[in-house]
Amino acid sequence: MKKLSLGATDIVVSEFCLGSMTWGSQNSETEGHAQLDRALERGVDFIDTAEMYPVNPVAKETIGRTESIIGNWIARSGRRGDIVLATKCSGYNEKFVREHQPVTGETLRSALDGSLRRLNTDYIDLYQLHWPNRGSFHFRQVWGFDPTGQDTAQAQDHFADVMGALAALVTEGKIRAFGLSNESAWGTMNWNAAAAATGGPRVATMQNEYSLLCRQYDSDLAEMSHHEDVTLLAFSPLAVGLLTGKYQNGNIPEGSRMSLSPELGGRRSDRVLSAVAAYLDVAQKHGIDPVHMALAFTRSRPFRTIPIFGATTMAQLDRAIDGAALTLTAEVLSDIAQAHKAHPMPY
């Protein structure tokens, strides 16, 4: 397993990241612990979670359960030093997490303290903001995105307030690095400007959706990543399972994401199934496992990218990691480019 640094920090991680959002809903604590053990055995030491997890569905009664599962594993195994641990602070939500509180310097600190307790640790390697207070174009909101309702002065005050808290938390040793999620290029540049003004941590990572089917990161965000040294943490690199091909021809496997969330968060459509078919054809033409091709694609980009994959079975976990050594040839990438042009932005 190759290693990559997170942005300009000295934190080095495996080139794959294990996501945990199903632990406590689709997966039991025992299964979550088994996945952690297997991931480390196979060289994956980067683990991502969030205070709002698990999902499928998100429920007020289960908030924090995934972090507690990881914390119990840390207490049982004593292997905190063997993993690089990332978690996220939620902002506005449907009163699932901390009663809908926005991210502020004050709520950030209280949210972090809660995560530290559940995770049985005294520090977080990468602390991320789950989504911007001001809203964003992610999660299919791009179709009607209108930023004119955002208050620029209010946003600037927000950046300064939160960055001041982050600077203090770094000094206290509670966080090592800072990352964003579901953010924009404008937001990232303003976070970095606030860091320069306050002595706070620069943005090391951006956790945005990115896959063969979701490529909004390829333009201004890619340019930002290059110049600002921001590592993309690509969530849903398998497009919530669509790119495995398991949902083709009307199939809905029992216990799958689609069986629990039929519309897949707005991703399901005839257009997307046609796009998936095109990528499955590319994989078949070149004799590549489509899971391996999808994950390798994210790592082929001109900006540093680490895919975050999740698994509900050990077989799925092993299958993903089995493709870690794959490098896509120029011929495969050319065929992928043609499929992308024929099926742009399918959801």
C-alpha cells in the first residue's frame, strides 16, 4: 500500500481510506471492529468517520454511534497510534446533531470534545467541517444553486471566528490538521486567508464526492488543489455502489444501499444507469474489475486524491483493497474519457 501526505502537513496515510458510516446501522460493532483489524492487516491505516454517523438512515437516536464503535475498538486494541483518524463537525442539520447548531468557534469546540470522548482519544489527526454554514452546491443542489442569498460579510466573520478556535485547538494538541467537506474553491481560499490572518491551520484536505459519475472537482477545485496543496478525499468513489454494476437490469440486492434508500440520495435515474453501463463496458473490454477501475480512476487524477471506500461485508472490503496496485493504462483512460463525454454529469 502506497503512502501519501495530507496536503502540506507531515501526516502520511495509506492511499486508500476506510469509511465507517454504516457501522451502527448496516454493520454491527463486531463487524466494524473486524473491518478495522482487516484494514490494518492489509495496509489501510486511514479511517474516516463523523459525529453524525451512522447513516442509512441518519437518526437522532444513533448520532455518535459510529464514533463510539471506533472508540471501543481503540480501547480494546490499544492501537490508536496505528491509525490516522479523521472525523467531522456537523453544521446545520435537521436537528439530528446538537439541535441544528451551526458551526461556530464555540460549537466547534463542544463538538470536538464530544467526538474525543466517543472515540476514546485525546486528539484527532484530521478534523473536518462536514458542510458549510452558508450552503453549497453539493448533494445534487447544483441544479438550482444560487449563491446570491449568501452574506459575504457574515461569511468572512464566520471564517475568522472558527479559524480562531481551530488555532487554539491545534495549540492545545487536540487536532493535528484541518479539512473541509462539501466545500467550494471560494470557500477554501477564504479559509486559507483566515488561517494566514490568525495563525490557524491551512486547509489540508477536501472531502467531496468524486467518482466516474460525479466529476465537479475537475475544474476550479482541481486548480485550487494544485496551487493550495489540498488533498482530495473522494467520498462515494463507487457512486454508492452504482459503479459495481450490482443495480443494473433492475437488481436491488437485499441489504444494499438502494434497498434502504431507493433514490440513492437523488442519484438514481435512467441516465445514470446508462452511464454505468458505459463504464462497465470499458472495464469488460480491458479485463478489469469495475470496482478496481473506479477506485484507480480517482487515483489517476492530476490532483492528489485518496478514495474513501466503505464496505458492509468483509468480501467488499477485500475486493476494494485488492485493486490497490492497479494503474490504469492510457488506453483505459482514453476510453473512460470518451464515456465521460457521452454521459456527462448523469446526476
